Amino acid sequence: MSQSVDLPKLDDYLQELAAIQQTGSKRVALLGSRHVPITHQVLIEEMSYALVLGGNQLLTSGATGTNSAAIRGAMRANPNLLTVILPQSLARQPRESREQLESVMHLVESPANDALSLAEASAVCNQEIVSRCQQLICFAFHDSHTLLKTCRDAEEQRRIVTLFYFD
């Protein structure tokens, strides 16, 4: 009796295995909710610090909460390995975010999205971030629709996705 092997799934498995075993630096995106307890922010900051110390390039967005913690950790480790992609122009960011973002060396603004709602601009921004990364680490709640869609899209683009739930 012969067995059928689903080649696309086997191919996905082999690509994921190769990516996990890669020892060189990677382009890692770290995204997540704005509404994060301070204890979780400290853990996210330490994770981004360790990722960048390991030579990885970190990509994130400029929101408060998860992204702000990721920026703090990366800035401590090596500011040159951090890229922040904003959903809109810097002028549209909250004042407390702007102060942190002004010290980021690799800051990408998206003024063309200023006319969009923040939710729409964030979805576009997340897609840009995913297109530039090899791996996505995401911190979300079960009702974080934009972030969960970003994770599904990243999986469809064959990125390694690690999703942590706060709830």
C-alpha cells in the first residue's frame, strides 16, 4: 500500500526547519498590542535587547506598549540594528511616542497614510513590516483583529510566526 505525501506541507515544514536552524542574523519583526501591563513590557524589552545583542535586525512600529518596549530594548543593545516603520507621519504620533522615536536612526515615516484611520494605516504598516522580515514575533489579545490578521498574512508569506497571547 502506498502512502500519499502532501508536498506543499512537507515543503513548508522543511523551510521552517531550515529557518529555525539558521545560525546567522535574521530580520525579526516584533509587533503587539498597545495595551500591555508594565511587567510584560519589561519582558518584551529584554527579548528585543537579547535579539539585537545576538546580531539580529529588529523591525517594529512606533506605538506605545509592545512596540515602545521593543524599541527601548533594541536601542540599548545596538540602535543601528533597529528599524521603526510608522503607520503615518511622525507628526501624527502621540507626543510620548514622538519623543522616543526622534532618537531612532532608521525611522520610516508613511505620510501618504495620514488620511487613513489609525486602524487602516496600522494594517498597511504591518504588511510593510512583514514584507521586510524573516520572522514575526507578535504579542496580542484574542480580539486583536489587526494583529491576528497580520500573523495569518505572515504565515501565508512563509514567515516564521511566534504568537503570544496576553489573555
